[in-house]
Amino acid sequence: MFKKILIANRGEIALRILRACREMGIATVAVHSDADSRALHVRFADESVCIGPASATKSYLHIPAIISAAEITGADAIHPGYGFLSENAEFARLCGKCNIAFIGPTPEAMRAWGDKVTARGNAERFGLPLLTGSPVLQNAEHALQEAERVGFPVIMKASGGGGGRGMRIVRQASEVASNFAAATREAEVGFKNPDVYLEKFVEKPRHIEFQVLADKHGGVWTLGERECSLQRRHQKVIEEAPSPAMTAELRQRMGEVIRKAILETGYTSLGTLEFLMDEKKDLYFLEMNTRVQVEHPVTEMVTGLDLVQLQIRAAAGEKLDLPDTREWNMRGHSIECRINAEDPKTFAPWPGLITEYSPSGGTGVRVDSGVYGGFRVPPDYDSLLAKLIVHAPTRPEAIARMRRALDEFIVGGIRTNLPLHKQLLDDPEMIAGEMTTRTIERVLAEAKERGE
């Protein structure tokens, strides 16, 4: 087992990893920018190293500074969390070259699944269902040819990234050239990779993802699915497990195909395979995220597993001592709300001083957060303040518990999206478990019509 782990991240995920390490008896090193010198992960870690100014490109994305910090402090492993360098195969390769373990998949596995066009090829090889799509688009003319072949509407996607960047919906031929130019430009800026491709666009899909875990001894587990349909501009807002749209038969069938794909590609770590579900409840593979997910706590709540500790153990080469079940037995229902520092109407980021902070508590409530009263939220990073997670025996009870927890959550001094979460928890589609990726768009449009 590792003796000391450097956490190459910030905010709530850095604190989440630190806690897992502390329970395992592993020493921790926090890295931070100038803007994060008073952050909780810096205060709670055994050691901390400043790696640069506020700009992420000069700190949390600066590979030489992070590897130097690991060498100076004698860390024998690096955990990248999510975002930043978590899916950077070159960073993983350089860690290995410097004799520092990278807590995640191998660089080869990361490349095989991280590039979306390559991942589509893997999915096709192993029988995962796919929407009709294209290869990497060479130019606007090629994009038009492929769009006409696939059939409008189509969606352009960045091959090397996600989170909505480099993504464009195209409904007719006259829109292809301008959207191709915009998508490639966004992909280059966001991921330093201008490649984009096309897929058939599904108008009102659900977004469902499957959690997998694999060790270096041939053990592969599927740990159920998460419902992530409540999104705004391709950014997830509320997630839950299990999905109210899933059947036991479909869960088992998908689990078998996914395990085969993971095993045969030699993938070893946590991973998440994301799918669209159409109105007929058919699933189509979208992409794989080769890291721990923001929404991993809902899976932890319904399985009773610590996914971060298991990820560390797998990276250290341990044979994971988990039951050899075909599908993990899920207990009850869990929901997560992402609490962001943003204007609840315009959704503009709202950094600033938190004058008061009192997170929810009580039975079945968990809060993953990296902020506190008196902390100044910097304008340089993602606006996520906290993840509010609840667990209850049934989905209706989990919704009721989340409503209560949202009412208790107090953040003073800055604006947050707490009002949106309260709105969504009262929406008929959410209550009925029939939400789609267009639900939030409809809820906001209806609120605007009412003058709210």
C-alpha cells in the first residue's frame, strides 16, 4: 500500500480523497494555488505545497509543478480526482516515468476509452449499443456529407473531452459549416484537440451511466447505474441511484456486456460508462469517463462501498475482496444535488466571501464540501460549492428527505442555485421519475412565463 499520496486537485473532491487516505492510514500532500491557500484540503492535509498562481494552467494543470511537489515531499502516488489532469494520459505516463503511481487506469487504457471516437470503436467491438455516428470530421464539407448520411438532426461532439464544450446540435444543412467551425474552436480551447465527430441526435433522452470497478487480478464489478438526466447545458445538476427507468433484466444484460468490454480492454480502476436512453427505453453508448465521477456518492450510498478507497487499493495492486456477484445489490435510494455558487436566474458564476455557511444534517444526509463560513470563493475555477446527498429506503422518501435538507442548507454572502433544486424537487416529471435531459429547460421556461 502507498505510504503517501499527493492529491492533484482542489475543493470538495480533494477533501473527499484526503478523508479516504486518512482512514487507510496513508499520509497526504495537498497542492494548491495562491487563491486556495486557505482551502480546507490545505488545512487538513499532512503537508501542502503551493504550485502556482490562481490560473489553473499555471497551477492545477501545470504538470512539472505537480510532479516536482510529489518528488519534494516523497509521495509515492498521485490521485488526480476529477477534472484537471484526471484523464490526461500523458500526465499518467509521466508519473510512471518518475516512479510515481498514478491512481487511475494505465495511459494505454485511458487513451483507448478517453478518446470518444476510439471508445465508440471499442463499444462496437464488444457489442455495446451505439447511435449512428461518423468518424472524425476532416472539414466542413466532410461534416455536411456525414450529417446527410446520418440524417438530421445530428449533434457534433468533441472527440477529446466533454462537459458540453465542443458540442453543437445541427438540425439542417445550412447550419453545418458554422457549427463545425464553432465546435472545433471550442474543442481546441477546452481540450487542446480540435477533433469533432457526429452522432444522431435524440430529442428527449434520459442520461444513464453505469459504475464499473476493476482490479489488476481480473476482477471486474458493475455497481449499478445512476440517473443523470437533470442537466442544464449538458452539465449535470441532480443525480440519483438507482435509475427509476431501469429494469432488473436490462441492468443485468448491460452489466454482462460492460464487464466483458472492461475485462478484454485490460482496464483497471474506477470507470463510468455513459448512455442515452430513448423513449423506447433502448440504451446507446455515449462515452466512458476514466476517473472517479462527481456523482459517485449516490453509488456509495446504495452499495455501502467506499469507491475512492477501492480505487486506491486497485491502483496499489491489491486483489479486491468483494463478493463475486453479477450485479451489486442496491439498498434503498440516493439523490445528489450539486450546490453551485451562481445566480439562480442567470446562472452566472457568483464568487465572493461566504459570510455564513450551515450545511444540512440529520438522518440519511451527507454533505461533501470544501468551503466554510469566511472562505472566499475564487472566480478562477468551477462554481461547485458542495454536494448534498441523501439516502432513504425508497425514492419517495429520498425526495422528501432532500426537500427537507435543501430547506436547511444555508449559504450567506453569495448567491447559489438552491432555489433551482427546490423547484426541481417539486416538478411532476421529477416526482414521477420521468425526467429527460430537456426537463430543466422546460422548468425554467415555465418559471419565466410566470414571471419568477
